[in-house]
Amino acid sequence: MAIPAHVRRVITLAPNITELVYAIGAGDRVVGTDDVSNYPPAAARLPKVGSMQPNVEQITALKPDLVLASTEGNHPSLAPALAAVGIPLYVVRTDRLPEIATAMTRLGEVLDAPAAPAAARTLTADIAAQRRTRAHAPRILFAVWTDPLYVGGHETFVDDLLVLTGARNAVEVTGWPQYSLESLAAHPPDLILYPRKSVNAQQMAVLLEKAGDLHVPSRAIDEDVFTRPGPRVGEAAKGLNAILDGK
Amino acid sequence: MPHSDRLARPALLLTLLLLVTLAVAVAIGATRLSWPSVWAGDETARAILLRIRLPRVLLAAAIGATLAVAGVTFQTLLRNPLADPFILGVSGGAACGAAVSTALGFGRIPGVVPLVAFAGACGATAAVFLLARRRDHTDPTRLLLSGLVLNAFFSSVILIAFSLSKSSDLTAALRWMMGTLFGATWTSVLLVTSLLVLGMAVLAFLANDLRLLAFGEEDAKARGVNVERVKLIGFAAASIVTGAAVAVSGIIGFVGLLVPHLIRLIWRRDFRALLPLCALGGAILVADADLLSRVIVPSAELPVGAFTAILGVPFFLSLLRRAR
């Protein structure tokens, strides 16, 4: 399905895509988003069309010229369902750090947003400004969930942020696997980061107790900023650097 | 016991196998333990061995024994080879309780979800039992059918709870759906083991009645068995132990179905022998499955339920072929 030259009504199906569209100055064209999109505040107030399995009827009713989705959260039957009602779908890959600026540029071309190239340059500069090398790279563990323990491993966006800020991922696994309590106890990290909307301090305390009364500092972070590969990546890296410098 | 001599050999063999399994499972893990340093009192090595690995291995064995004992009890009570704690709705009830309570946001308060899961398991079996009751009689086919239908209902509720919950709640509910022995504590070992011992004591007390029941209800009645009472007590005992197991470790499939059949194919059909042999067999299967799940990918853990099937099914199929 061809993408129209002048896209006036857009629906975004991932929170980081929503943020990217606003960041390139095309936020006024967004008419609906997925359920998770909550930033910027204007996007939070827009009609919601579902998340993992978006509601195609609702999407159709909002009369978009284009639907934007990310490679990671793209339901396989979405494209044919949208094609059946004549709505084009554009999918962008955004799951790693270097892909964000590229995605911004692409979205700028597709939406014909004049501010996009500058925004992409600013983003790249923001990222570069946060690059650090540390004499003793602290070993950081990112715990997504505590029972069972799920961690952010290598080849993830969170790992990219750790590498950028001169830290080291405390785990040797890749992706987002369930992690061994023994391995945590045997090689305790210098710091554990956990998403504050999903995990609370008490759950973290229970985890450390189960790992043999580990005494490891832990810190809650805003997962919306730290786990979304979007325009706030500079803010995430800056926050991480502040945490690491404070140690 | 009339068959004590014939029980002795398989029991001895399985006990030896269990001991070897436990020894290997304690020796191997995600981290390499140096025994001299454990001995010398190295804090980390001791914590890994005594607070992480040992309780986990023992919990795996206790959960396996519990599920196999519940399985053989249900199969005998219903005289149906397909009966299994999970087919009868126990798992569905537990998972439903876990999913709904996490969707309502209780996942972040420790202890609430397992408690609701336990209540769900017990509630589901009580419902299945009551649904299958007609006048003063419980019909095995109706019991199985009620279990199947309730399971379908629970699945729908779980699906809806999942679709409505946040992704972090999903992770919490998945813990019960996928089953894991992660984070085993001595408290959980004690809880499951003591309920298992209690349940097995009750079932051992009923063992002769259950053996007679295996030949048919009319037969058992003619021999003076109070069939309805045996059914009620047996059903309650098997459900309560399963509920506790599911509340602690989530759903670990195939054990309750597979182990009793394996034991029957190799050795005996007499319930008095089946009860202890199934407990041993279940303990071996889940302890081995958990060992594989935690050592195959270094530092990462795979779902234990996948390995109970991977280990058990080929063995089961080869026995089935030989038995024709």
C-alpha cells in the first residue's frame, strides 16, 4: 500500500514512535496512539486503539492516512488487516541505540516534517555528549522483574545505554532472559537498577534476601525514559551518568 | 503388605536414583562451587549452596513427588488413565486466581498471589466435585467432563485478565502459567514437604480401599468400601497438595500424568505400591528437569515444564511401544 505524499492524520502504535513523531514536530498530526503512549502529555490525551492487538475498527474510524508501528511490537496480522481497509502501514526499527536517529530521519521523510533532520542531529549530539569512559567501569544489573528475576542482557537498548555511559552490564547473557539467582550471588553487581512502575523496593529487598542476603545498592528508575528507544535517550543517558557519577 | 517383597526392589532402585539425582543436582549449577571453600566457610559459596541451590533442589523433588502422588490418586479415584491434577481444573483454578489477582494489582504485594492461587485450586476442585455429584453419587465421567469445561472457562478468564493487564503484571502472572522453582526458600520446602507427608499419610490410610476401587465401584462396595467417603477424602487430599504445589511453583505440566503411567508400565498397578513409587518417580523427574533448566544456558534459566515433557515423553513412548 502506497504512502500518500501528504500525511495529515497519523496513528502511532508504540510509545517510542509516538515520542519520535512529536520530537520531529509532527505531533499535531497524531490522531490516535496505542494504549501505552503517555508522553508527551498531549499524546496521553489522544484516543487509544489498543496495544499488542490494536483495534482495526477503531483505527479505521479515526480515518488515518498512515499507521506507524515499530518492528518489535508489530502484530503479524496488522498489515493485512489495515490493507483490507485501505490504510497504509509504515514499520520502523528502533530497538537499539544507533537506530533512533535513523528512525527519526525516516519518519521525517515519510511525514514530510522539516524539523526532522535538525532533531536527528540534536539527538546524535545529545548521545555523543553523554559518552563516558570510566577507569573502573561499574557493573550494573538491570532487573526487569524480581520473581523470577528477569534481566536486561547484552544486545539490548539498556545494554547500549550502559556501554555509552562507561558502565558494564553485570550479566553475560543476551536478550531479556530469566536469570540465575546463583550467578547473582556469585558475582554481585555494583548497582541494581529496576523499573519503578513495575517493581517496588520491597520486591527488590526480597530478591536480595533470597540471593543470600546480598548487600547491593539498588535504585528505581523511570522505565518510560530508560527503556524506550526514543527522543528522550539523551535524558536517559544523562540520568544514568548522574547516578554513576554519584557513586 | 502382601506385595512388600515386590515393592522393595523398585522402591530401592528409585530411592537410589533419587539420591544420585539429588547429589548431581546439588553439585551442578549456574556457578561452579569449590567444595574446599564451602567447607572453609566462604560466605558466598555457603549462601549459594545452603540458601539457593539446596532448597531449590529439595523443592523440585517435593513438588515432583506431590504432583505424581496427586496424579495417581486422581487416576485411581476416577478409574481414568487421562485424569491428572491439571485436567481436573486444579491448575486452571490456580492460574486463574494468580492471573486475576495480578491483573487487579496484587502482584506487588508478596504472598497475596500464591494465597489466591491456592484458594483458586481448592475452589476449582470443590466446584468440579460438586458439579459431578448427582444424588449421593459422584460419576467419574461427569467429574472429568466438569474439570475440562471449568478449565476452558478459566482459560477464557485468564486470557481476558492478560489482555487487560499491564506488561509488568503479565510477567507476574506468567510465573504461575509457566512454572518455575526460582527463589525456592526453606519455608517453601517445609510447606510443600509437610503437606506432601500429610497427604500421603491420608492416602496410605485409604490405600487398600483405593486399590479395591480400581476394580470398580460395585466391586469395592460389595467388599465393604465406603466408596463416596473414599472419593471425597482422596479427592480433597490430592487437591490440597496440588494447590500448595501450584501456589509455590506455578504449573509444571506432565508430571501427574506421566509418572504414574511410567511406574505402572514398569512395575505394578496396585495402589499401595504405586503411591510411594510415584512419589519417588515424580521427585526424580522434576529434580532432573529443573537441573537441566538451570544449567543448559549459562546463568539463564529455561522453563522447567518444558523439560519434564522432554525428559519424560521419549521414555514413556518407548515403554508404551514395548508394552503394546
